[in-house]
Amino acid sequence: MTIWPSADLETLATIGVAAVLITVLLLLWRWYRRAKARAALLAAVTGGAFEYLRDVLVPDGQGTLLHLDFLLLTARGAVIIDLRNVAGNIFGGDQMTEWTVMHRDRRTTFTNPQPGLYDRIAAVRALVNELPIDGRVVFRPTGRFPKGLPRHTLMLESLTSEYPALDRQALGPLLESWLPEWQRIRAACEPSSMVAPRAAI
């Protein structure tokens, strides 16, 4: 049976406590960085919006519910945002069924997101009369389109320039006329539990 000197036991205890503190600090730092990144991403997406909905389901009029990553009320009307997190060079076109991603030594594909966006636009348009409805597939900076952006796609850094923030009073009566229809959209939507990895914030 080994008997540890009290000095050695104190040293081991000190090392153990220090290891636990370092681990806790690292976990807190990681949580802080992720929280800060999520807040920055949320601000980048919603910076030009007067109001917004996030992760909601909207009825398509045929008994199906469609997921919306974001729906923004902007100075140009309501904008559906399909947020994508794709890393690498993206090659896509309006008439292509599959878009290709080249990242390092890997080649992958994903389904052209435009038809799904058009379905979401149509579903929201069916709920309103005067409020303009548009949509964009927005890609985070991890990806790039070396041969140009397809229709209805944007890079995240361009979102606020296309839909800039304006003072609420600048729109005045126009915004006030849109608000009842915006409230109609809000009432028709319900929370979505589908938070896709591509858009996780």
C-alpha cells in the first residue's frame, strides 16, 4: 500500500483544480465565440429589416407547410431568405438541376435551390394583396461563385446593400399600409422545428 506524502497530495489536488478551471475556461471561451458569431450572423441577415420572422412554417395552400429560414420586412417589401452554408467554389445556373461544389480535393453536388425558393415566394404571396414579396438564396462567405451568381442568389455581405436599412419614418404611409398584411403573414405562420444545418445560427 502506497502512502502519498501530504505535500504530494496537495500538489495533485492543485493540478486537478487547475485542469478543471482551464477546461471550464476553454468551454466558456468556445461558447462565447460561437454566441458572438451567431449574433453577428443574425445581424448581417436582419440588419436591413424593420421586423423579421425566423424558422417558421408557412402554408402553401395545398395542405403542405414550407420552412422559411427568415422572412424580412424591408423597405422593398417582404423578403424570404434561404440561408446556405456551403464551403468552396460553387458552380450553378438557373437551368441546372444540380449545383456543383469544389472544395479542396472534394467534388459534391446539391439540388438547385431556386425552385424551392419560388415555391416559398408563391406561398407567401398567396397570403397578401399589396405587400411585395421577393426571395433570395443567401450564401455565407465560406462559399464563392467564381463564374457569377445565378438568379435570386446573393452573398451574405451583399444583403444589406440590396436591402438597406432605412428609417421607419422614411417610408411613412407605405410601411403603414404593409403592416396589416405583414400581420396576416405572421398569423398564418407557425414555429418550425426544422433548423437545417446549412442555415444554423
